[in-house]
Amino acid sequence: MGNPVPAYPAESMRLGEVGRIVARVLTREDGSVEKVVLQRSSGFTRLDEAAVDAVKAWRFEPEPCALWHALNRISLLSIGKQ
């Protein structure tokens, strides 16, 4: 749906921090994000926060059974060159 990628924090770039996170995303019936729960950290707070902030702005396709689908949305995000 053209969801934005996480911004790479300038300080993380300067320090060479890279990472991947896994997040569980709870969505509303209209496909907007209600809640993002970090399931696995990148190991860097700045990267985790940038990823969670990006996912909060995402939109998903509305689902007929929104709760079931929302609880099963898992997102893997990478920040920086891996």
C-alpha cells in the first residue's frame, strides 16, 4: 500500500548502527494502525523507535474479520545497510 520505510536516524547512521526488528501490528477495521508491539529489538533504541514510528503511519487493506487478521500481522523491518 505504499507504506513509508523507517527513517534512518542521523546519529545511528553516524555510528554505523544497523538492525532488524519484528513488530506485531494491531489494526482497526479501516486498515489504520491501532497499536505496534515490538517483538524483537534491533538492539538499538533509536532504530527501534524509528521503525515503530514508521509502522504507526502504515495503512493495511481492511479485512472482513479485522480482529483475526490484525492479531496476525507481523512486520519485519530493516534499517541501514545489512
